[in-house]
Amino acid sequence: MNGLKFFLAMASLCMVGFIGLPKDKEELKLSEHSIIPKPLEVTEGEGVFTFKEGTGYQLIGEADDLNYALDFFKDFAQKSMGIKLDQKENGKIQISMDDSRAAESYELNINPNGIKVTAADGQGLFYAFQTIRQLLPADAEKGRGNGFSIPAGKINDKPEYEYRGVMLDVSRHFFPVEDVKSLIDQVAKYKVNKLHLHLSDDQGWRIEIKSWPNLTKIGGSTQVGGGDGGYYTQEDYKDIVAYAASKFITVIPEIDMPGHTNAVLASYGEFNPGVELPETGRVPVDRKALGVDGEDSNASDLYTGIKVGFSTLDTKKEITYEFIEDVIREIAEITPGPYFHIGGDESLVTELEDYKPFIERAQALVTKYGKTSIGWDEIAHADLEEGTIAQFWAKEKNIKLAADQGNKIIMSPSKHIYLDMKYDTTTRIGHTWAGLIEIDQSYNWNPTQLVEGVGKELILGVEAPLWTESVENRDDIEYMVFPRITALAEIGWTPQSLRKFDNYKNRLRTHMKRWDAMGINYYKSPLLEK
Ligand code: ACM
């Protein structure tokens, strides 16, 4: 090869190399980064800030729960970049707390010499750190050393809705504490701040109630399809609640009533008005094998099928109210968050004249123990107390009833954000009764456009429920939750005017790499291949 040919060959190799450089290896501008949920305002700057050993931080001001945010980032910096982030006088990350800002809000000012973080509260600081985390390459999730850079610029960010939740049904299938903590870790990254635990249903009672021990001995002994079931001791539950709090997630316990209660009726016959179980899925209670003395001829069989709407507590007996008071009291005592979910859905065998006073008494008991009631949209048939929240899942007319009473709403439209629906007809698990929910269907909805007359001022926020009739383990949970939870997170956080599906879809591709790095079993939508 002569000199000129050699030069041309090398030059074209360089060109190919340059042109072919993958986008994520180039230096992206701040606004080109794939942050989910999309921040409110992003302004470009010049240059990059590089994390190095000795970066350090300075802290100005105080706030509750600040240490949860600091501990999270120190731990992340250590694991992902090998950096020990200490507080020091000339630290490059300058953190100022400013409680005049909107709750949960933060601002990041990134320049080559340092990062200024201003946050309203510990939660805002935690979210500022989650944003920085997303500015780092996916490799950071694997712990690939230091020297990572993030682009200069400014991000000013705050949530659109205060309630951004995910629900896990631990009744149809039971999940160990570690699986719940893993879900908490995964959703906290996307600024989700509520975990609603559906703790009781026909198939299983999942929380220890010291004054009514058969609930877990009998009611917790099985699950959909049979098998062992399980339950959380009160210590387990406290552990979940504390872990969630360290990620700024409030746990909302749900005891579904007066329907969806067969596990109660199998445990204590005195609440059973004589319900008829479906033909298949009945399992006689072997009291001796479960360590329960004596007989209970009025108790129902256990149920391992998936039909709904056949059970009810006996709403006419005073003992029923003594029972629900004990349950509400014991759970309220170990729940620091402000909410208690009373269920109230699909009580198809409870007469309306019995259902209404039952819901009113349940609400009063929740208030007595210092909590605010949430219930599925059917509860709006009752007189709602001021502050009680109705959760939309099925009927717009129920939500109108709640809104007419001046009560606030959580939006969980089943045809958009029920995480147990299949993505397409080939999805291995899940259901189709609310439709197929591909990633566009989970993203393309606006909370203020769901129910006529219910605008932003009446909407507390949004929640994505995962019912688990067909969901059996952590892999199944991840498959149904990811990527759809990121749609929920963005709908809850980002103003509608900034949300566009095509733009979200492009950002999601980057998150797939992060999930690969973290080993998350997510659904690979064909819509992301185009
Ligand atoms: C529900 O899906 N039954 C609230």
C-alpha cells in the first residue's frame, strides 16, 4: 500500500469510527438525557461535571429524613463509582435545604466545578439524587468504577400530583418481604411515593392480627392454585414500612371489606352469613393440621380459585364491627402513614342497604384510629366523610358520586394502568377483561380527562395496581410492572403538556439498558424496536 492509500484507508476508518459512535457513548447534552419521569424544566450549560474520589459534599440547612437521602447517595456513589462521599468544607456537591419550595421539589445546577442541589425536603433531595443517577451511564448500575461525567445545566423539578402509587396484591399470591423490598427499590427510582398493599382477599389473609389469630393460621394458609400461602408478622410489616420510608414511600394497608372476605369466613364462622363458594377451588379447612383447636361448623371452606364477588361479612352482627375495629386498630398502630384502605369493591352479595351503613361504620373506625379512609370507587354509594378518598378503577358514575360529595379521587383506570392485564395476546400471564395494555395504552391517558367534571383540583393522584391471580414470583412481578410503571410515574409527576408518547418511548429504550444492567425481567415491547 502506498502512502496516500494508507492515509485514505486510515482516514475512512476514523470517519466510520466517528460516525458509528453509539449515541450513548457521545457526550449527551442535559436535555438529551432520558430522565423518567420527564423533569419540569431543563436548561443547557457548558461542559461536564466529573465524579472523582474526593468529590465530597457540603450541607446547608436541615430537614426531616435528610439522612435517608444522603445515605442513599453515599451508598450509590460507593457501589457504582467507588467514591467515598464525605461531608467536607470544599465539597463539590453543595446541598441547600429550602422549605419555601413546593414539597418534594428540587433544583440541580450542574457546572464543571461542582453541583448545587437545592431541595424542599429530604424527599426532594432523594429525587435530585435519583435524577443524577439517571444522568450516569447504565454501567453505573453495575458498579463500573469512577470518572463518570454528567453534562452541565440546570434542572428545576416538582411533581404534578402528590400521590403516585403502585399496588401489590399479596393475597392472591403471597410474596416474601424481600420481594416487596425489591419492588420498593425499583419504583422509588421513578419517584413513586406510595405502596398500597392489598393484604386480604378471598384467597388469603396476609397480616398477623394478634387478637384474631386464626386469620393467619387458617386464612393465611393457602393461595390461588393451592400451596402454602403465607403472611407477614407484625414485625415483618413494620420492617417493610420502615424500608419503604427510607425510600420516601408511604405504605397504605388495605383490608378489603365487606366483600372479598372468604379468608375471614374460613377462619371465623361467626362472621359468615352463609356464603356460597364457587364449585371449583374449594378446600376444606383441616383445623388440626393447621394447629387450630375445636370445630367451627359455620366457617366456610378455603378458596383457591379466581372468581370474585361471592363473599361478604355478616354486616348485621355487632361482633363483625368489633372484629373490624380490632383489625383497624392493630394495623393503624403499626402504620405511620396517614391512610387506611377499606376496599369496598365488588361486594356483589351484600345488599346495598347493608353495604352503605357498613362502609360508613368502617370509615368512622378508621377515623377513630387517626387515619384517612381510601376505598374503591363503589364506596361512593355511602355517605363519605370529609377527606375520605375514592379510588377510580371501574365506574365513572361512582366517581361522580364521590366528587359530588366533595371527596378526592385517586385515578387507577383499569383499561390503562391495571398491571395484571396482558400486553398483547401472547403474554404468558395476566388477564384481558380490561383489554390489552401495551406500553402506549399505559402512557396515553390524562387523569383530568377520565371522568367528566373531575379536574385537577379533585385528583389526589394516580396508582397502578398489580393483582396477582396469575403472578407467582418476583420475575412475574417485574415482567408485569416494567415498563408500565414508568408510564404511571410520568403521568403522576410530569405536567400533561410535556408528555408525548414518542419522546417517552425514546427515553424508555435507555432505561431498558439500565434494567439489563440491574437484571430486571422487563417486557421487551415490539413498540420499542421501531
Ligand atoms: C378491583 O379491581 N376489584 C378494584
